Amino acid sequence: MLERAGQSLQLGRRWLPGRALVFVAARSFAAREWRAWVARWPGGSVLTRLRLDAALSDPPPPRAPRQTGRPRLTGNRRPTLAAVLADEQTPWSTLTGDDWYGEGPRAVEVATDTAVWSHTGKPPVALRWGLMRAPHERFTPPAWWSTNGAPTCAPRLAWFVRRWTLEVTVEAARAPLGLATPRQGNDRAIARATPALWSLYSLITLTAHLLIAKEATGVRSPAWYRKTRPTFSDAMALGRRHLWNHLPFSLSPQETDMMKIPRVLLERFTEALCYAA
């Protein structure tokens, strides 16, 4: 998985040589193999979650004149982020997220600093870490790390929150469309199937967008909350209903209200099949 992700980043850099690329990933990418690859990735930055017990260190001290021996790769060991979170002397700054997981703007407190992350046998990676907490402790404080050393945290906060939409998109494409589930042993088959499924996902999404723009109904809401936007399952059901409505169900042009069963019952069956198919 990490190797394929690295190949995707290389393709993105080759296709967009003049753009600043930011790769936002899940916690599984905070691995030492991935850090070693990121250290050799020019012209881009990576943002993922970070463990609170990660081994962070100071930058290596400058070498003294005529100093012998191999140069140090890291400096002194720093306290863990869990200790930084518990320290009352930690400086915090307040930021406001524009869209906090669909709940609107929310104020959070952020602490950040630079460090070096290393592991035995792997090259060290200079990074900027960040801790985030809610003023009223509404969620467990997470930590993140980025290869971009700029001190501004507002863009990173927006990118960190957007991870959820990416994860939902991948899960929606995986469950109904079968993304990453075909058992294919040929690299060419995998290279063909995955882009085709992503294209199908985009086609369904754009079709639903056009149908909703034409005031088409089909967004089903549960009883315990009201949805303002359709999910991917709603988009698939909306597309199925639009296609099935053009099928010649009517067998008698003189009695258009009856098609062997009442039209109301047929509509209920159609709606159930739209979500079950």
C-alpha cells in the first residue's frame, strides 16, 4: 500500500510540476518506511495523524571543529506529545475551523512545534507536529505531523478535517462499487479496474447532481435526523430511479393508473429496490 501511494505521489509530481502538492493520509501512513520515502520526495508535503508516544528529538547539534566520528542524526530526546498535552505550561493558540465535520465552524486550540522523527536504520525526517484540543473537551485531542515546516496551522487544520470526507468517499466507493476488493493478480488489471471504478463513482455523483438540480426527489432521510445533502447511496438510488422510470412498465395505454398492481405500491417497491440493488 505504501509503495503504491509513493508511486501515485510521483505521478502527481510529474503531471503537475508547478503545483504545491499536499498529501493527506490516515494514521496507517505514519510508518517508518513511509517517512523514509517522504524524506526523498521533493516539492511536496505530507500530513497524517501522529501517535502521542512518537519518539521526537531535537535537530542534531552543529559539529565542533576537528570533531571526529560519524555525525549525529538527531539531538536530545524530547518529551512525548502526551506529556506536552498534560503540561500546563504548553502554549496554545485558538483557531476556528470553517466546517468541522459538517457541524459548521468550531473553535479549537492548537499547539505546534518542529522536531526530528527518526528510527534505527531509517533516515530522520524533519517535521512540524501539532496537537489539537477542544476548549470543552468534546473530543479526544489528536496529533498530526507535516513535512511542511511553516508555522501557520490554519491550512493544516482545514486539511486535517477534510480527511473525513476523503475516507467517506473511499468507503462509499469500496462498499457499493467494489473498489480494492477484486482479486486480481495482474498489475495491468488492477491499473484498469481502479480508474474505471473511480470514473463510475464520478459519473454517478455528477448524474445525481444534475438530477437534484432539476428538482428531482429521492434523498431519503431517517427518522432521527434530517439530511441536507444526499449520500452516495442516495445518489445511486436516484440514478436507478431515473433510469427505471423510462422503462415500459405500462402494459395498457388506456388504463395508465394500473400496471397489474396499484401505482402507489409499485412506487414503494421501486424505491426499496433502488436502495437494495
